[in-house]
Amino acid sequence: MGRPPCCDKVGIKKGPWTPEEDIILVSYIQEHGPGNWRSVPTNTGLLRCSKSCRLRWTNYLRPGIKRGNFTPHEEGMIIHLQALLGNKWAAIASYLPQRTDNDIKNYWNTHLKKKIKKFQTALDPQLVSNSTNRHLVSKSYSDKRNLDINNHVSLLRLNQSSTYASSTENISRLLEGWMRSSPKSNNGRKDQEKPHQSSSSNSNTNKNNNSNSNSVAAAPFQCNQAKVEQENNCDIISHEELESLLSLDNLNNISWEKSSCDSTLQGSQTTPTDETLDCTSERVQRLENQAPLSLLEKWLLDDSTGQMEEMMEVELSPIF
DNA sequence: AACGGACCCAACCGCGCTCTT
DNA sequence: AAAGAGCGCGGTTGGGTCCGT
């Protein structure tokens, strides 16, 4: 309401975060917990606006987030959820607890959008010229499904809350990683950040901290400290129930994978990231057995042009 | 080796919602 | 009830990296 953007203030630094700044921010959050972002720059001496601190934390520093290397399963989920929910990245991210909305958004814009377009082109050039078709179809599908889905969203989110808890242990490891790594600025570039990535994604023993560690649908995941501490054991609803909730007729195309749900529900004592990466082909196979994949998903999973001719002969899935 | 375009993603921007005063 | 503050979300951009020529 007429107030200047906080980042316009004189002396506020912009641009890539340095490792030193990251350490300051993480140390502060480790001590005080995420939230009250307004006071973070003041209390830490960081020359960053509160918003920038929050984004840095939620999109990069927050423990338990997985970055890069989207699995075919995740791709499929994003595609389905995007068709269902539109560009509600925060909502979509709430179904992929290890992913941030920003990450998903970027992945959609840089990879999936292109893939889908390519797919549409391959299927029917005329369809592409009338690009609204897909949206109309998607929307009707979306409208039809939304009612059912919304009824279950709150339950699901309760289950996923554990993954959102931050971890002091993770933060410590993160700090260790930085301390060990060269002080040479990595400026967050992708090639250099891989060590960080693995250190954060591999350490999923979430046990502390409140709630809005993630801007992504923070509210649904909010839970208090006591609750978080119980989460390693919490099974608000069983996996079977969870899966049955998700197998609403056509929605079962969103092949919620038990193992990934498990890692979420169990407070992630395993390293789902590695598992995810290692077992991709096996998972794809399982997914195909588990639930019928949409044509597009199949194409994305196979990602081999050799399959195209074969698929061109198959009828369109209900979604597209 | 040098150049330039394409690609990718972290970070920024602006809007809108909610909560507080 | 109105105004201000704080925060979250979605869209966009800037700049580093990759890759082909």
C-alpha cells in the first residue's frame, strides 16, 4: 500500500548470496528458528532485505530440500498437478515435500513446458495451433477433480508435514560443508553447488523447528515443536489409507509412490534422494505396473523418440 | 581459441492476502 | 473500519554456464 519495496532501501545488497552470508543466515535461523523475517537483517547485520532472507532460506538453505535431478515420477506428478491446479506452484510443491515451489516452477518452465509442447506437436500439429485446447481439456478435468481432491488435501498435508520440519543437525552439516569448502565464492552457481545439494538432501533427519520453514504452502504444514518431535513416529493415516485417498479413479494416474511417501512419513531417516536416483528405472517399471500412466507420462518416462511412432497410434489419455 | 546463442536457475519484483494496531 | 506491516506467491529477469560453429 504505497510503501516502497523493502529491497529498494539504500544499502541493501542485491545479487547472489555469498557463502559467508549463507552461514550468517543459517546460524541465525538455527538459533531463532525461521520466521519474523523482518528482524533477520537487523539482528544478523546482513545487508539483505527480509524478503531476500526468507527466499534464500526457503529455496536454498532450508534442510531437507532436494534440488535438481527430477525423477520421472516427480515429472509425472508435476504434470498432473499442473493440469489439475494450474500454475499454483506452492500447492504443487506441497505434494512434493522435498521440492520448493521455485524449483518446480523453474523445472516446469525450462523442461516440462517444452516437453509437453514437443509432445503435442508430435501428436497433432493442429492441436498446437489451437493451443487453448489443452487448457480447456485440462480445465474441465481440473474442475471435475478439484472437488474430490480438495476433500483430501488437508489429510495429505498433515502427513507430509514432517518433511517440512527443519533440522538443526542438517544445518550443522550444512555449516560444516561450507566451512570445509573453499571460501572461494561459489555464488550459487549450479556446478559449484552440488556439494551443498548433497549435504542438504542427504541429511533428512528432520527433528526440529517450526513450521514456516517453507513458504510453500507453509500454513498447511505448520505444526508446533512438540508435534514435530513426535513426527518420526507419527502416522496420522496409514500408507494404505494415503494411497487409497490418492487413487480416486483417474487420479490414480498420479502414481504416488509408497517408498517416497514412506520417507516423508518416517521423518526421513533414510536417504530418499539417493534411493530415488539409484532406482529410477526400477521405479518406472513399478509405476507402470502400479497405475496406468497417461500417454504423456509414458512418453516423458521413456523419453526415447523410438517410442513415438508406437504411441502415436494409441488413443489420447483422458487428460489430453 | 574465440565467439555467440541457448539454456538454466537463483534472485528479484510486484501484487494480494492476512494480521495487527 | 481503516491503515499499515509482514509475509507468501507467481511471474520475470540477470547473469553464469554450456555447447555448437
